[in-house]
Amino acid sequence: MEPELRQMRYFVAVAERRSFTRAAEDVFVAQQALSQQIKALEDILGVRLLERTSRRVELTPAGTAYLADCRRILAASGRAAQHARAVAAGEVGRLRVAYTVSAVYETLPALSALLAQEFPRLKVETREIFAADVCRTLREERCDVALAPRTAYPKGIAQRTVRREELMLAVADGHPLAGLPAVDLVRLRDETFQLWPREMAPGYYDAVVGACRGAGFEPALDDTASGSNAWAGIAAGRGVNLVVASLAHQLPRGITLVPLAEPRPGLRLDAVWRADHPHPAVPRFLGACAELARRRAWPADE
């Protein structure tokens, strides 16, 4: 039989106060019950811990040694309890964040910096994926939350808007529209769009095609566009595309971004997570998203 933490706490209280009466007041138990627990502790250990007199309680040599160990054990128990609570509250541990290219140059770095500042013991691990893989990555528990353009998900997958970012026109440096202060979307009706296929990026695809349809035309798409060759096609003058404004920070060579005329279309970027099995840190992540949107005045919807 091993001593209980409760008995250790009672013993430490008596040893520090040198009085059963005052120790009982400190730990909120009856003095008789406290005495019984200390006696039970001594019986378990098989040693005498305290010398009791009519005026005072003194530690035996064994009691002095045991007191030091009890303090260490109780302190470690307290730290373990605090750590468990912090993990359950999402303040400590690991949070795996998947993201698409739409978030890579501004949204994700800003969120990572804020989380590091607010929750320094929460380790954020990031990985880039295609938006079409968000649901599977969450379901297979290879990430805990994702940042991706708004699209429909099956039951059990939740989403919340992080921001709405304006779309801009990406053209080759030598394109006739490059350098204009703003371009009306309808002027792109005869252009070929270097747009990733919907099966790779459904939310982004729907945002671009939806913007064109809202302007009154169906965009002509380059069937060979996917990944980095879409950028190559734009730089070579073989077409155009609509991209989020934050991509201005990391544009490939030979490409210019041109503002679109009002009303400017946008891309809604969502946080996405498993509603049926949320990670404890997801609420912290969502709180950081809301705080960052407030600080930077990011619009949430149209």
C-alpha cells in the first residue's frame, strides 16, 4: 500500500505549522480526522514522522527527510495538473495547421505570429496542401485545422470565415491591361484564364468563375493549367487569372497585378476543422483568427 497525495498534504501542513490544530484549519478537516490520517501514513511507511508533545509537534529525522520528498512530489503533482488543464484548454501541446496557397503569404504568417505571442507553449506545425485534400486530411487526422477558400463540406466538417480578401488581375508585364489603375471584369471576356482545375482547388475555382459569371460572361479556361505552369502561362502572355491581393508579396517574375474595378470580387478564406472531433486548441486558433481580423480590419463577407 502506498501513501496518498492527500495524506502527504496533511503531513506537510502539520510539519509546517507544528500544530495539528492549526494544520486542521489550513486543510479544512477536523483535527481528529487529520490525526487519524497522519497515523495511517506512519503505519503505511512503518516509521514515526512526528513527535507529539502537549505544546508542540516536532519532526523526527525520518519526518524531516520525508517532508522534503513530499514537497517535491506535491509540487510535481501540481505542475502535472496545471499541464493537463492547459492541454485541455488548448494552451499547450501541438496544433497541426494545413493551408492552401491563398493563405501562405499573409494570413498564415500573421496567425502563426499571433499564436506564438499569445500561447508560447502551443507548438504550431504547418503544411501546405491542395484545397481538394482538406476534408480527407482532417478525416485522416493528419491535421487539426485548415485554412482554405470557402467551399461545401460534408457533415461533421465545420468552417468559419477568417477573412474576405480582394481578388486582383494577374497579367504578364507586357499585357495591354498591365499598369492600368483598374480593370472592369467584363474586359476579360475574351481572355483565356490560367485557372487551376476545380478538382484541385474547388473554393478558389468557384470564386473566380463566379466573379466572371457575375460580370456577365463564362470564362474561357486553359485545360492544361495546373500548379506552377499556370503562372508560367500568365508570364508568357498565354492568359490571365484572378488571384488574392496578398500574392503581390511573392509574384513570379514577369507578372503584374492590376486592381479590379468596383465592386471588387473577393475570395472568402475559412478555418476548417472536424466538428465531430475537434482538437482542444481549435478554439484558441479561432480566437486568434477573430482577433487578427479585428486588428487588421479584415472584412469577413461581402
